[in-house]
Amino acid sequence: MRTVIEIPRELAASQEKFNGEAGRAFIDGLPERTAQFLDHWDLKPDGPPMHGVSALVLPVLRRPDDTPAALKLQLLDEESEGEPVALRVWNGDGAVRLLAHDEPTGTMLLERLDETRMLSHVPDPHQAVVTIAELLAHLTSFPAPPGLRRLGDIARAMLDQTPWALDRIPDPGSRRLIADCAAAVREVVDDPGDRLLHWDLHDENVLASDRAPWLAIDPKPLAGDPGFELWPALASRYDPDDILWRFDAMTDILALDRPRARAWTLARLLQNTLWDIEDGRPLDDDQLDIARRLRSG
């Protein structure tokens, strides 16, 4: 008898919101796909499913010796298709270890980390920022393998969209700020870097493990400049008085050129702004504040 997995309603809602028809199809097929891979990799469920915005993660045991693992099922897109590529490069060194991968669906079997010990639970935000910076310094020491999305291509596409976006920002101060971000990106776009980037390393994407104090999960990898990695740690647990301390600490730990790192960090606000305008959302005041402080700091 096949195991029936209940799909969390929040995951179904986020797939509907962000992926439309493709998201609905993914959710509709998820029970059958879960059962398929439980059989295929000889797994048995070991707890209720967990989820983020885009993926279902099911704690499992690997037969015959009941080794703990995690089955990750997600919609295959340009972000998720690079995840197993990056995890193979890191090979468990600073990141969760990939145990098996099904290329057609993007389904992965991962080592089990301790989801009850997340870096976001550490009360001191400075300690969390330093931990993220130390992980990034190691992860970005690896050259990006061929075939990943490239930061240079993404940055040029953002610059092409900028005039369209500026016409849709009514506030003059915000419009000037986004124009300044685009100008900073133009200064560095011709030298976008070639390191393996995680892209989304915030304190909820870092978990504890018995084999290492902290390991990164859920990369959306790019080939590019490590300066593009700093934004999530600046925005997590937003504190306006802490932005420059965090930026300085991270650039020091990663040994980054500060002006280049600032430019690539402002690129993240430009990227987020383009997404907000495309989706009809207002610009985020906290994110705008981070960029203002970096621009003047």
C-alpha cells in the first residue's frame, strides 16, 4: 500500500500565487510523485512534511539500515535546476550533502539536518551574520561549474529593464535611488565574477548538523561576484542601525573590495524592485532604507 502524503495548504497557495498553472499542476501531481520516489529510492516517511515557499521536504529513512535523510520535491525551474549542480561541487563541505538526484523532475534526496536548530534561532544577530559570512567565504571559494546562470547576463537584463521600471516609480526619491543602483551596476557589469554563489543564504537557510556546526541549504546558484551574496544577511532581522556594521563585517570576512561589494549589493535592490513592479507590489521601505544607508555609508 502506497503512503499518502497530505500537501500543506500554504505550499499549494504559494505555488498558485507565484507559478500559476504550472504551480497548480505541480501540486496536483505531488502525492503521486512523492509515492513514486519513496518506492524508487526505498524510503519510508519519518515525520510530517515540511515546506518553504516552493518545495516539499519529507523526513525519511533509507532502507535497509534506516539512515535518516530528507526527500525534497520541487517545481523544476531556472532557479531550482542549478541546486544539485552546486551541491555536487560543494560535496557536503559547508552545505547539505546530496545523496541522489532525479534530473527530469529535480527531485533530490538529501542528508537530514536538524530543522529544530536553525541559525534564525540564534538570538544574537551579529553572530548570525558572522556565521553566514564565514559560510559564504568558503562556499564562494569554489569556481562555478559550466552551465549555471551567470550574474553578468542577469545584471544586463536588469539594466535593460531599468528605464521601464523608473517610469513606474511615482516617488521622486525612490526613483533617484533606483537610478543610482542601476548606475552602480553599470560600473561593475563588465566584470561579473566567476565564483559559485548560493544567492539566498539568510539565517533560515542555515541548519545545524551533527557533523558540522552549520550547513547551508536551498541554494539558487549563480556564477558571479561574491558581493552579490550579501543582501539576504543585511535584510534578515532588519535593523536600520545595524546595516553598515553587517556590511563591513561581511566584506571583511569575505575579503571583498568594498566599493564593488556595495555595487553588487545595490544590484539586489534593483532586482527586487523589478520583481515588485512586475508583480504590482509597492516597493519595500526597509529595502529602500538599506540601499540608502549603503549608498551614503
